[in-house]
Amino acid sequence: MIELTDTNSAQIAAEFVRARIRAGSPAMGMVMTLIIVVDEDSAPDAMEAARLASREHPARVLGVILGDGRGAPTINAQVGIGQSWTGETALIRLKGEVVKHPESVVLPLLLPDSPVAIWWPKDAPADPAADPLGALAQRRITDAAASTKAKGRALHTLCSTYAKGNTDLAWTRITPWRALLAAALDQQPLKVRRASVTAERISPSAELLRAWLNDRLHVEVDRENSRGPGITEVVLETKDGPIRISRLDGKLATFSSPDRPDRPVALKRRELPDLLAEELRRLDEDDIYRDATKRLMKLDGH
């Protein structure tokens, strides 16, 4: 990694070129630019998650740390390639007046003719699509579960400002649950009369799963609390008996259905790099997530 102090976008871009030449790779097969808006304390973990996800999606990863907005504009950066990264990486620290216009630094560093994704590992703006950096991206990834401010309302805020290209890792976390539930009804096409989702008291994933079930099955879905971790049980009530997926340890679930023996199902809570990699696989609108956000707002009277 090369340290650049009191630098600018042109010097960072030039350092990318020099780093490729030093590595003997004047051209690299990067498929996108990933912007990570992160604070100083969370930067190491976020960049590590991006590094692991980049094995599947080689990218130019631009970590952006927005510091104190007072004083003279200052840009410092760590730039490099290699070190198990499949693309290029820069961790850019902004201070002073430039904090108010981060897009002026990031825009010249985007890979030409390639998609752009942005990820807020913690506190996302209330309206990601209207954010100066969010407006640069086709895919905007938030994480309501990681919010440190008004955590109980974070998901509702993001749902209320949904725009094409938005998604949330709370939604990504329930992909295995949705797959299991859909498969269960494919195997036993029973009429569902009612459903319930049990999870920790504050669980954005549980709220989205409740909304998705309500939207798809058109039945009332109860929301119940447990000690976790995460979602612990989903029950679909049918006239022949309940279809139940119960996961009490966050690793192994028990799948129960009418007239069939219980069976264990692997349902481990996934790590952050896996979640990020899944969201980077598609850059078009996730219409199922869109419908779930709209239904959640209706269920909660918004």
C-alpha cells in the first residue's frame, strides 16, 4: 500500500497506474467500482469484507472515510493492488470542506463504462439515492441491522425512500429462509391460512420476511419475539397442519411439515462477505424486494 498525503483524485488515479505497472499487470479484469462509505473504526472490517467479496467480483474498491467537515480541505489516501485483492483498492480520508462534496473526489476514480455499487456498512443516509455518492451508483447497499442511530426505525426510513437500485443486507439475510419456504410449498402445495415469524425484538430481516409472506400469500402474518439469534422460527398454518422451520442456534434448522418426518436443514447465519457478494451479483432492480418494502410500509400504516 502506498501512502499519499494531501493528495487529489488525479494523483490517486496515477498511483493506480503505477501500482499496476509495478505488479506487472498494466491491465486488470475489473468488472465494477465498489464505493464503501465508512467511519474510521469500521474501515478495517469493511475493507476486509470487500476484499473477500472481490474474489467473486473483481473491482476497484474505494473506501471513503468522511472526517471533520471544518477547516481546509484535505485528502489522504492509501492506494495499492495485490495483497490478495483481485482488483485495486484505495482508502480515502476526507477532511474539511471537501467532506461536503465527496463526489468531486470519487467521480474521477470510477472505472469507465463499468457499473458502480455503493455500500454503507453502518449508518446509511435516509435517502440513499439522493445522497451525493449514492447518486453515482446503480446499486445502493445498506444494512438496517447495523444502524447505530434509531435502529428500530432504520428499516422503515429506508423503505419509505426506496428507489430503483436500493437494497438492504437485512433482505439478503433471508434469502435461505425464502428459498426453504418456497420449496416447502412447491413440495406440498397446501393452502396457507395464517403465518408467523419469530425473531429478536429488533430484527429488520424478520420485518421484511413478514412483509414478503404477507405479499406473496395474502394472509395475516404474526410477528413474535424470541431471544434470537436472528430469526428463530417461521410457521405456515394449513388445514393439514403447520409447516414449520425452527432454528434456535443460528446454524441448524428443523423442517417440519404435515404427514412427513422432521428433518434437519443447514441454515447457518451467513457472514458479511457472503452477503455482500450476493448483492453484487445483480445490479438491476430487485422487484421482489421493492414489493416487500411497499407491503411493509402498508402493514405498519405508512
